[in-house]
Amino acid sequence: MLKRGCGYMACFSDTKGFVIGAVSSGMGKTGVASAICLLLKERGLSVQPFKTGPDFIDPTYLSLVSGTACRNLDGFPCPDLMPFFYASQCRESNAGIAIVEGAMGLYDGLGRDGLYSTAWLARTLGLPVILLVDARAAATSVAATAKGFAALEPLAPRVAGVIANRVSGASHAELIASALERYANLPLVGWLPEIKGESLPSRHLGLVPAAERASSLKTVEAYANALRERLDTDKLLAIAQKPSGDYMEPPLPPPALKSDGSPVKAAVADDDAFCFHYRENRKLLEILGAEVSMFSPLRGEAIPNADLLILPGGYPEIFLDALSGTDFFASVRDFAETGRVYAECGGMLCLARNMEYGGIKRDMAGVIDAEAKMTGRLARFGYVEAEATRGNLLTKMGETLRAHEFHYSKLEGASPDTFSVRKSARPAETWTDGFTRHDGRLLATYLHVNFWSCPEAAARMLAGAAGGR
């Protein structure tokens, strides 16, 4: 249960913002949202980007162009903390404007009511929505679409304007604008033609992260150039408003320190191979007393002197040759004998004996007696609830975590034994997940966990690591 840290506030942040929502996936939200970040930055505004849901890839583009770390606003693990995350991050970055990129279609979330969807988040924060609509081969139908999206009660947020994508030209845009004004009472805030030759490439799990492509900024600039003369930024800024809602802060356990009062040292892998983690987790670990160091296995950086090693998810399979060319796997194996190790998804795969990808097999850390296999198809996807069937680094037996899974892999040769997992959208669908070593020093799981949803679990992990190596 959360406490009201600052009481109810009609306005919990002075930073105005708006949400970029869309009719469905594939509308070009990331390109458009990133381009808007770039254009507003050109106007001298400090832009704080956010991404709806547990997406760890799209934020890399928003961070790149804004120059400010994008943060997730994922309602499922901690629904009461959306105002807290928005306000605290805007204060930290001294933001002049906030842009929230939605996920999937505006109303697509958990179940038929779209829980934790972009619309849910916009309602929770009291922010207006700019709806992105694909206008290819449509004109008045764009108005019908926008009007329908704006009127889906009781789920509708305030849809305040439209951006049309894939417009054939100025006369087409004028027709759309006229229809929107007459039939939907909505302004056309901007429009883009179909952009030829530039795109944000995809692979399994979503877009290719921005840092992997030298041309990522060039691609976003192409979107910005297409939008620059076609976006009414004055109108957009006039639509932006201060958020409203019930602002709460989570009660936090006391810091976990070593017996001599010194902080627990946590080392977190962080590069293109290990980029799938809630960035706000680091801040919570530091609040709970940890001294956090980030390091890059891909650049050959050694594991820092630490009590706790955190291996996030990511794309270790893509960089298998590079990782195998360092002593990373051997150092992980050595660390696991004396320190605590927490690994999620791709980080867990690195603990297997070996991994096969693209017809090539490479030895890995060998901490888990299993082989990592890429499935070629989506193995698990969605929000889950995981009940601990045995004590582990994070939870006592019987305690429950809210988390997210998204992977194209599996481990063969070892049986998971730590969590009984059920899919939130289909509670009858259950499976077993997680590996915990007999000495309790290791937790490896497919779960992606936002520690702010379970501060006590994060503190328990640090307390375990405080016990010494």
C-alpha cells in the first residue's frame, strides 16, 4: 500500500506535457515522437521524453534526440506511481516540456478495458493526447477515426489534436484538416508525407536500438525535416498542459548497509548487449544505500569490484562473438562463486553452458547447467504475476512479483524452480520460471522487474549482498 507522500495535488508538476498516441502499432510513433523532440529542442526547450509500458528500445531514440534520458511509464508493475515518476524525472532534468510516446494502439492494454494502455496513462496523468493516424488513401475517414477514438467512453482521454502520417500532399492535408474541424472538432496539428528511403529498422523484440546504428540520428532528422514545415509547434505547445492526479510516493525500507556502515557495491552490465532494464531501478538501488557502477562487457570492461552483479536483458545473442572474445563469461563464472548475481532474460542466457545462434554455438558462463536456444518465434510476451515457490534473492516463499516477459529464447537441460508464473491476461495459463542456486547467491529469471513495484525485494537483495562475499 502506498502512502500519500505530498497529499493530493491538483497539479503535481509544473512541466506541461502531451501524449503521442496512435490508432494501432506500425503508425510510426517512434519516428514522429523523436522528430517532435528534436524540433522542440531546436526551439530551445528542454524536452523530457517518456515511453508508455515496458519498452526498452524505443526510449533509445527518444534519449538520443532529446539529450535527456527517456523513462518508462509502465502502469502494470506500479500503477499508483505514474505521477511520481513523471514529476520526479521532470524535476531532475529541469524539463520545459514532456513528451510521452504511447505503445501499440491508444486503447490497447490489458484486457478489453485496456488497463495500463496509452489511454489509461493519459487519463491517469491528466495529459492531452495527440492522435497519430495513417491517412494513406483516406481523408474524411481520418475525421471519423479520430472522432471515434475521442469518444470511446468511459475509456477516452482528452484527444486534443491529430497528426496525419503518409499524406500525399498539401491539398490532401487541407482536406483532412477541413474534415477534422467540421466533423470531429479537432485540429490537424501536423502532417507528414510518406518518407522514402529512411526508416527505423526492426528485428526480433522490436526496433534496432539507436546506439547500434551510426545513422539513427540521420533517420530521425529525416522525419524532423519532413515534419518541420508541416507541424504547428505553437498549436502543439498550446495543447500541452500541466498534469493532474493523485500524487503518491512509495514507502521505502531503510538503506541496506554492510556491518561496517559502508554501502553495498552493485555492478550493472549496460551496453548494446544488456540494454533491457528499467532505468529507474538504478535510482532506487542508490536510495536504498547501494553504490552502483555501470560497465560494458562489449567494450571489454571488467566487472567492477562489487558485492552484487546485475545482468539485465538485451541482445547477447547478437553480440555473441564479441562477448566470447573477452573474458566476460569466465569473470561471471568466477564472480558467482563468491558474490550475488541477479540476471534477467538475456542476462540469464549468459549464465548457461552455451548458446546457439545463427548456426554458431559459443560457450558461456556455465553457471546454469543448461543450453540457451533461440526459438525463432515469440516464446513469451506480456504482463505476468509470479509467486515465489522458494526463497530467493528478491522474495520469500509465497511472495508475489508483478513483471513482464518478452523473449524469443528458451533454456534446455535444466528445470526452473523458483516462481509459479501466470499470465495476467489469461490467468489459467501458468508455467514455472527462475533458477536459484542452493547457496542462495543466484537468481536468474525471464522476469523483467521494476524494483519500484517491490522496494522491499530490492532491499532484500542488497541486504543479502551486504552479508559479504
